[in-house]
Amino acid sequence: MFGFGRKQEQQQDPVVAAAANLAASLKQQKEQFVSDLTGGPIDEIYYITTVSLTAYFTYSLMYKYYRQSTAIPIDFSLQVVGLLLSISLYAENVTSLHFLVGIPGIIIYLLARLLNQHKSSKKKNANVDLLPKKSFITAYRSHMIIITNIAILAVDYKIFPRRFAKVETWGTSLMDMGVGSFVFSMGLANSRSVIKQRFKSSDKSSYKFKVSQHLKLIYHNTVKALPVLGLGLIRLVSVKTLEYQEHATEYGIHWNFFITLGLLPIFLGILDPLLNLLPRFLIAAIIGVAYEALLNYGGLVQYILKSNNRFDNIISMNKEGICSFAGYLSIFIFGQSFGSFVLTGYKTPFNLIKMTLVKQTNQSKANKKRTTLEKWFSVSTTQGLAIMTCSSHLIFWFILQNSSVSRRLANLPYIFWVISYNSTLLLGYNLIEKYIGESESRVLNAINNNGLAIFLLGNLGTGLINLTTNTLEANEITAFLVLLIYAATFTTIALVLDHYKIYIKL
């Protein structure tokens, strides 16, 4: 009896072994599919992603002249399907896509002119809020989340050009920009609470450093970060347990993007005394420059890129995630620094370089003789974005003369690439709102209101699809349909949550 059982087990071994080998082989194929990539040109990344600006331009004109035409199907087609097409079927013909998305807007504008339906682009409002809701910021953040969510699944299909996937070490790609932009936009959104807190104070002398308050803030930020860190732990366990494909040189053996996101508020708490004393852009720059010095002159580049030290210790196992965190922290604080002129409804003193503690309305400033320095550094949203776009591109160009971009390292060129790119996109969205008018998109509002939750949902959906299908065998039509259904699913969930006023804050 026992002998028969052993014989039967031995007969099954080849089948089990074959299945295991097949699974392992598929895992290796998927890992190889996203490995050793070198990316593509920066100007193409701009050209691809500015389809979002074209979509916002068209939607804004529709909303302005024919509001009834902005129903959810059209809204979804412009805001989501347009971006999906830009990184899949139209990736090699983006010019045509820009025309397809933009021409309806131009036609609507011309018809409105012919029919004498011209409307004022702005509503006069005597009482401007300090932190008003701005539709262009909603569009910017939502489009970033949409294209990020689509890309994390699309990268596993052949319909997604390899030059858009994350590069191995040196170079630029669409997905490399995606992770940096996600962190930058989180910093920008986070600055809203910082500004509210700052404007409760009447003068600078109200800030006094207290150890007890500082420790309390670190504790509060740590508790706040636990859900996201928990997601990082869940992802780690699920990846290891389910034998899901992973790319060690991206963040390391155990580290992942959720851990990076979770640690950001904790380190902000630690740096809070400095953030209250010095301009945030200055602290962000110091972190970026110091980290770059360690990379180039402290031997950190060699340590990170060396392959034979991977399993020396827990730090070496996660060297990419640990070291690149400094770069992402710099990007996050730079994003915060933009809030003082991007989020505010009117100029405040020196808002180009710092978050002013003293609240001053336009009326009070009109009666005050301002210094020349204050006039130069007190800017509107458009002025601030124009200045930062030009200056960040100049700095980025200068840095590139002696170094290359690396998302794996999150080095100084990568930091300023992210800043210059996001500043440019924000300026584009702002100009559309300024000259056409504000618009309300149910799709964009819904995704913005549950941004991090939708990003998590996208990660879960990506994992489920990869575990249940062989994405490498899908042809273009199949891949596009899967991506379309996937995008429609997370958009629908966002709309349902928004309809019932459910906002999941992680």
C-alpha cells in the first residue's frame, strides 16, 4: 500500500515539475521583458503626454460653450481613452492623435463664434479665497494618475513601446517620469495643509521650536504613514508568495514604491524645524545637491551599480530604494514649494520662494508701499509657473552637461527633469484655464478625490491580470481591449465613490 503511494507520487513528479518550470520560465520572460531598457528621447515624452493638455483644451471649450455635450462617455473618451491611445495604438503617430483630440475643440470654438455664443472666460469674484479650488490642478493631478495607472499594466504588453518602460540605469522614459511626477504632485497637494497651518499665525515670531511638539509631529506623521507602509508590506509578501515577476534593480529585493511613499511624511516630520526656518525649495535643493555629491564623490554610484554585493546585507539588498529615497524626498519638498503660488488665489509676500506666515489681502497690499524685492518675488500663479519653468529647464540643461539622468539613482539630473517637466505641464493647464475658463469634469474630479486609492486599485488590477493571463502572447487588439476595460473599471469605481461622497484617504 505504501509502495503504491510512492510509485504514484513519482509518476506525478514530471507533470508537477513541468508546470513549475513553465511558471518559472514565464516569470523570467516577463522580468526580462522589462529589463535592460534604455528609454527614449525627452521631447517625445513631452509630445506623448501633452495629449492630456489637448484633451483638457477640447473639454474646456465643450464645457464653456456646449455644457450638455460633456456627458460622462465623452468625458471618459477625452480624459482617459485619449491617454490610453497615446501610449498604445497611436504611440508611433501622436501627431494624428493630437489632431483627433484637438480638432473638435477648435470646431466648437468656431461654431460658437459664428453663432455669436461667445462667453466671458472668467467670472468676477470680489472675494477671492486663499486656497480656492482650481480646475487646472484637478486636471493635472488626475491625468497624471490616469496615465500612471494605464502604464503600469500596459508595460507588460507588447502594444506598449519598450522605450516608454523604465530604463535599467541611465536614460529617460515615460514611466521614469511617472514615478517622479507622482511624488511631485503629492508634495504639491500636501502643501495645502501646510499653507492653512501657516496662515493661522499672525507673525514669524509665533514659531518656536519645542522638542515635545516636534516629537509629537513625528509620531503623528508616522501613524498617518502606517496604512501606506502596510500596503508596501502587503505588496512585498504577495510578490514573494505568488512568485510574481519582480525587477530587483528598480528598488531592491524587499523595497517598493509604497515604502518610499510611506516614509516621506515621517522624514517631513523630522525636517519640520528646518522647513519652518528656511524656504522649502532651498532645503530641497540642499538635499538633492548633497545626495549628488555622495553619488559622485562618495562612491555611492559604484556601490549601487555593483552587482556582486546584492546579498551582502539587508541594506545592499535594497540599496536602490534606500539611496533613491533622498532624491524622492527632494522632489516631494520641491512639489511643496510650488504650493505657495500654485494653490493660492492671490499674491502673498515673497510667495515665489517661501510660504509666508503673514496673511495679506490684495487690498491691504495696495495700501502698503512694497519694496522692490517683494514686488519681484510676489507672483501670481501664471507668473510663478512661467519663472519656475524657465529656471528649472536652464538648471536641468546645465546639469546635463556633466551628468546623465537616472531614475534608479534618483540623482540630481532626474530631480530637475521631474521639476521642469511638471512645471511645464502645470503652466500649460493653467494657461488653458486662464484663457478659456474653468471647467468641471466628473471623471477628473472623481479620480482626483480618491487619487491614491485609485493608484492602489490599479496596482491590484495589474497584479490580478498578470497572474491570470499571459500578457506577452496578447496581440494588439486583445491588449488594447484589456487595457480599455481595465481603465473603464477604475474610472467607474472612482465615479461611484465620488457619487456617494466616499473619499479614501490613505
